[in-house]
Amino acid sequence: MVAENPIFEGLNNAAASPSLQNSPKTWLEGLDNPYFQAGFGLMGVTVVFGGLRKFTTVADVFLRRRLLVQVEINNKDRAYPWLLSWMARQNQINQSLKRGSGSLISKSHRLSVETTVEQHQNGSSSVSFNLVAGTGMHWLKYRGAWMQVVRERDTRSMQMMSGNPWETVTLTTLSRDRDIFPELLAEARDLAMRGQEGKLVIQTPWGTEWRPFGLPKRKRPLHSVVLDNGIAATIENDLQSFLNRRQWYVDRGIPYRRGYLLHGPPGSGKSSYIQALAGSLDYNLCLLNLSERGLGDDKLTYLLSTVPERSFVLIEDVDAAFNKRVQTSEDGYQSSITFSGFLNALDGVASGEERIVFLTTNHIERLDPALIRPGRVDFTQYVGDATPNQARTLFERFYGTEPLETIDIGQHLHDLVKEEMKYGRYVSMAALQGLFIRNDDAQGALVACQQIFHEIKST
């Protein structure tokens, strides 16, 4: 109780003294009570420490604002994987050399593994591993400046479409060294781009985002896809004209986008040519499957309006996507994409600009006229089976033009294809290419081609 407290007891005794009114000295003696003095002393220490703590907090905020600078990058930004890979690369260099060529000393002891699986057309797959900086705090010295790197992951906040947790990387250094951030990010970008030099990046939808599918593929030389005379040049000239007239479209208020439709029998080289064309222009390829489960009108429109820069959108076998304006997959699954939604995604009010879309089909007669009208499909090109000139050109690519008998065999192949075409018998370029791959000698290839036409004749 309060009355039993020695401190207050001293005060009460002093106040109750009958001589207090007449003797101020007695009151002062009451203040000399050691318990009373200890209470005031403790309170004073508390006030002092509270003031120091507040001062420290204020000083810390002041110093951070004045002396430190931070850069935050989240995992929605393209630079996020570049930075993690750059840190992992520098860590590998320092493990072997102790000091990298960029005068960087890394103190990263917590690493994470990112695994990439690429599925090949022949059924095989390749797996690659990339060690990146893990969650937590890392220290590094870059170009003479110390920097703190903190990677944080919030598992309670998930990205809506992809389901991945929200992550951030925060770089902190002295304000005087703020200029190293652009240099560091540029170096990380260049490192990522060097890994893709000579490679074609294929992207597919992941939720509402475009993400790389597997590892970058080696670019296919444009001349390796043999089309009939003039077809390749016609497509390339039209595309180059479109790319060079961006301001022309803007001045006339025309949406800056273009659609191409390549149609013809299977194996004629439509998709292969688009892939090679993208590589020759240093463009990436965005594959869009209209039968993908979970793909609706709104999501399709959003994807086509957020196509990465310098990318072709490739929609293959568009004739199989809609049956009487209703989309179904091979297993009978009916997608939520409507035909009108697909048309609006191509050229509706909400459709994106600065976009190049390639459509392929084996049966153009099955396509609704509303799909292939100008504005949605601006350029249509037939790519057919092998012509005599195509067959000879492809033959020469495999077997050359020397010695003299090889030239004669190439001419024989040309004449054979030309003769069979008179009777409505055709062979695809894919079949010829497979035939040449299986036969090491030119004569054997000619005999195998004759066998193919014999089998066609028998059916």
C-alpha cells in the first residue's frame, strides 16, 4: 500500500511533525530520506534513457535519409532475376579468385537453387541449375563501395495469378555512392543478355504474365527454311515495311499492329519459317495456345495487350481452335474463350498496339471470314508442299553441288518432283528433310524419294 512505502512514509512524517510549521529545517531533513532520493534518482535515469532512445531513433532516421540510399526491386520486375543471377555469378568468381575483376567481394553464404527444365521435340529433356542469392542479408563490395543486400520473401502475400510469394531485394549503400546502382544493374542486364546472344527466347503465358519457356534456343538460320521462290522475300519486305513505318501509323491514327496468316498443308515449313524469321530480326517468340485451360476472354485480351517488346505472337492451328465459333480442345474440354472475345482481343478497343501476330492453319477454308478480314489478318500467304525448285535447293543444302554427279542427282530430283506434280502427287518439305537426314549419300536420297512417290501412288 502507498502508506507503507518508505518514501511516502518519510514525506508523511515530515508533514505530520508539529514543528514543521515553525522549522523549515525539519522539512529539508525529511527530503534527505534515502528512499525518497532513490525514487527521484531512478525516475531521472529513466527519463534520461528514454530521451537517449528517442534521440537515437531520430538520429538513425536522419542519418539514413541523409547518408544512405536504398533501391528496392520486386520479383515482378524484369531486373529481379538478372540481379540474383549476377550475384550468384560474382559469388562463383570470388570463390575461385577471391576477388573478381570488377573489384567485388561477396559475402553470400545463403543460396537458393533455381531449376529450369526444357522439353525437346524428340521427347528428351535437359535440366539446368542456377544458384542465386537466398533469403536474408548479404554484403558485397562493388567498385570500392560496400553495399548491403537483403532478400525478403513474404509467404503471406501471394501473387494472384502465378501463386508465387512476393519477394523483394533491397540494396543499401552510402548516398555518395548512389551512382553505382545504374552501373550494377547494367552489368547484371548485360550478363543476362550475353547468355542469350545467338539464342531465341520462347515465352508462354504464366497466369497473366509472359515467362520464358525452358532455356533459350539456338537461332535457326533463315536460309535453312526453304520456301518457294519469292515467298520469303515477300513476307520479309512486308514485315520490314511495317517496322519502319511506326510514325506513319501514328500520324494517321491507325493502330500500330499487324497480323499475318500462313496457311498450307502440314510440314510445309510455316512454323519453322516464323521461328527463323524471329531469330533473324532478334525478336522473341510468344506461343499462345487457345485451348489452354483457364484461358478466358479477359485474360486473353490482357496477354495480347502486354506482349513483351520485340516479340512475335504465334498462334498455331487456329482452324482447330474454334468449331462453329465454339472452342474445344482435343479431349472435349470447352474453353471459356468465345469467338467474339478472340476477335476483340485481336483488334478490339482494349487490344494492344505495337504487336505482330502470326497465325497458322492447315485449312483456311474452315476459318470464319470475320477472323481473316483486314485489320485482324493484314497479310495472307500460302505455303505449300515441295515444288521442284524447293526440292533441289534443299537437296543442295544437304549434299552440296560438287562433284558433278551430285549436281545431276539434284536435277533428277527436280524433274521427279515436277513429273509427279502433274498427277497431283506431292511431298512435303518436312518429309524431304527427314529423308535427307536419314540418307548420307545423294543417290540413296533420290531412291528414297522415288519410293515415297511410289507409296503415294499405291494409296
